[in-house]
Amino acid sequence: MTRSVMPARRRVAGLLKLTILIIVIVAGNLLTRGVIDGLDMDIRPSNEPILHQIIMTSIAAYILLMAIPFVPGVEIGLALMMILGPKIVPLVYGCTLLSLCLTFMVGRLLPEKSITRFLREVHLVRAATFLENFHGLDAEQRLACLTEKSPRRWVPWLIKHRYLTLMLIINLPGNMVLGGGGGLALIAGMSRMFSIHRYILIVAVAISPIPLFLMIFGDKIANWPI
């Protein structure tokens, strides 16, 4: 009887964790939309103090929401840059980098056994079994093992050039199906296959094209006739 009760408890615990995760993702999406709607206001000297508070609140929400997988928090950053112009771009860029690095570190610190246990609790047994093969391995051993278990075509090349792959995926339209920036950062950290310093450098370069473009051409875009 004890054996039958324990699996049932684990299933309930897994479903509860999954439900909480879904609630967080849905709430994050709703909050993202709310923050963007809150930025839709006229910029006048009379409302400058309120606008300053809204911007600071939006920045704090941006750092948090950008870190949550499957939440399009990046839209807040884009909205801030398009509304306020080049002067806000360095701050948004720095917050983006900070958020993705924090999420990466969370992934690095997550216990591997907790991840596989959660996967088993929600009946993703094959995924859990696959991840268990990497427990206790260093980065090079993980790379060799993953390459060996991957199809013998383009996947091993992507794994070998994982930093370049990560850079491309971050800028890939529709990467929200993979978890967005927060999801990709979390997976990169959980994989233990990315060194911290190289990850920071690669992400810093990967997220720079749009900020650089707006820094250079932002004022000209704002003056274009509609």
C-alpha cells in the first residue's frame, strides 16, 4: 500500500508544480501586456514625475518578466526604446543582459535531480531518463555524450558550435516556442555546457543589433513623416 501511495503523492506534487508554472507564465503574459499598455501615454512636462515612476516600474517588471520562459517580456524593452528613443537604449540593453544572466545562473544552480524528478512527476519519463545520463558529467563529457546520442547530421554540428547556435536562436523570430530569451537562458544554464564568461560575452553580442540600430538611427526614425 505504501508503494501505491507514494507514486500517487508524487503525481499530485508534479501536477501542482506544473499548475503553478502555467499560472506564472499566464500571469507573466498578462502583466507584460499591462505594462505595455501603461506606457501608452503622452509625454508632457506636467506628467514628467508620473512618467518617471512608470518608467522605473516598467524597467523592474522588464527584468523580471524577461527572465520567465514563454513570457514575451522583450516587448516591454522594445516599447520603451521606441517610445523614449535612444536615451533609454543603454538602460534597456543593460537590463536585458542582466535578466538573461540571472536566468542563466538560476539554471546553473538548479539541482539536476530536482529537474529529473519533476519530469517524472509530470510523466515525461523519457526526457527524465535522457537527462539522467548527464548527471555528474563535466562540460566536455556532456558534449561528447550529447553528440553521441544525437542524429548523425546537422545536430552534432550545432552542439559543437553551441555558442554560435545560441547567438542565432536568441535572434531567431518566433523563438518564443523554445521559451524565448528567458527559456533559452535557463536551458543554457541547466545544460552546464556553457562557461559563464563566454555566455555573458555571447549574449552581450547577440542582443546588441537592435539597440545599436536605435542608438544610431533612433532620432532619424522619430522624425520620419507618417
